[in-house]
Amino acid sequence: MELQNLRKEESGEILARLAAKYPDARTALNFSTHLELLVATILSAQCTDERVNQVTSGLFGKYRTAGDFASALPELLEAEIRPTGFYRNKSKMIIEATKAIEFLHGGEVPSTMEELTALPGVGRKTASVVLGVAFGVPAIAVDTHVLRVSNRLGLVSSKDPEKVEMALSRAIPREEWINFSLRTILFGREVCKVKKPACLACFLYDLCKWPEKPAKSSLIQ
């Protein structure tokens, strides 16, 4: 019980410091509709948000509805989203998902985890982004940054995104799920990077459980 309480205290302090550092955290993806956010999130897999925004600036002017995407020629859509990488697979996912939205949901993006993950190619991470950002429904989106940071900080101990999501949902108050995801993504991009994380300048250094972080004494030459 003492260890569990300690973890709750530490997780609370982590949330507080993230909130202080990133008070107005929001997704970096540009969108104006729920459908645009879904498509942009699919495109963002293994691609930077900046590159996705460059692609969608023209894409969303051409494809305005689920029906537009659903009826797109695969070869043409592939060419249009090619800069985001894995364009063949992403094109197929977008077309199949929007077909389901068009014919099963009247062209409107559904607003539940069950309905979103039932769409072809839409996993829990993508569904969580749409739920949290578009609909304001509490959800924890476990992308590569959230996965890495949560493990380094000691909030979780798993490389399985779904297990990490479940563990974080127990450790973090429901009302903080959306903000935690957005703030942790920013923290992972700016500070707790995959390579050369800025550990010695990190505002969470004293709370971090990562065994590979450098000791403060390494500052002294």
C-alpha cells in the first residue's frame, strides 16, 4: 500500500509539472472537422505532424466528405499522400474507413471507442486521439512518445500499447487523460527524445525512474 500511495503521489506531481510546462497543450495536426482529424491521424503514423499538415493543406480542399474519400481512386490518393510514407497502406485504410463511415454512420465520424475501432485500419491510438481531441471524450492516446515517456518515468512497465493505456487509465484521473496524452507527446518531442534525451535539463529528472539517465554528477568535469 505504501508503494502504491507513493506512486500516486509521484504521478500527481508529474501531472502538475507537465501542466505547468504545457498549460495549453493541443494537437499539432491541422483540422477543421472530425473527419479531417481522423484522416490526419491516420497519416501521422510514422510521420511528423509538420509533414502531414503540408499534405493535408491541399488534400482537405479536395476531399471534403467521407464520401469524397470513399470514392477516391486508390492510385491518385496514394500519390497525394505519398510524402507521409507507407502511402499504399494509408490510402487503403482511409478509403476503407471512410466507406464504413459513409455507409454505416451516415457520413459522420462515430464518437465511441467501439465504433471507431470497428472502422477498418483504426486502432485504439487513432480512436483515442479522435475521441479526446474532437469529441472531448476522456481517452489516453498511447503513441510512441507516450509509450516511451511513461516507461522511462516509471508510470508503467510494458511495451504493449494497450497494456500501457490500461495501466495509465488506472494511475491518472479520468479528467486528465486527454491533457496527459497531449502534454506527454510534447514532452517526448522536446525533452525526453528517443536519442539524446535532455535528462540533465529535464524538469522531471528527480521523478524519473529510467535507469539509463545520466547522473547529475556528470555535469561536474
